[in-house]
Amino acid sequence: MATLRTRVREIANLEGFDLQVVMYGECVDECADGLPPYGFDRRLRGTATVAEWKALRFERSYPARACKVFYGDGTEAEVDAT
């Protein structure tokens, strides 16, 4: 299984944004069990929101994990579920 850093970089390269995995309320760079394969080979459509991406892709791929998504300038993308 790929390390957490490797998998996060693969997802970021595919989807076009940076992210960090959150465990126990803290962003982490490594975890003992890494992350299994992402399971997608194409970027989600450009009209999708951060909340949609998290629900459709991240949470389905990694149900025991959470993440934060960041814009290119390093600010966190707000999740508006409305």
C-alpha cells in the first residue's frame, strides 16, 4: 500500500488541488497504514464543489478519514454543503 504522502500527491496531481488528510482533528503527513488506491483515473468535472468532491470521491474511497482541500495560494477551500 502506498504511503499517505504518495497517495495524497497522486490525488492532488489528478484532481488539480492540494489536500491534507485529517486524523483525530489534526492534519497528518504519515500514518501507519497509508492509503489504499484512489480508484479514479480522471478529474471530477470542473463544476463540482469541494463538498461534492469530498462526498463523491474522498469519503467513498476513504470512509474512515477526513481531509482539507486547499487553493493554489495555500488557503483552505470552504465547504458549503448548501
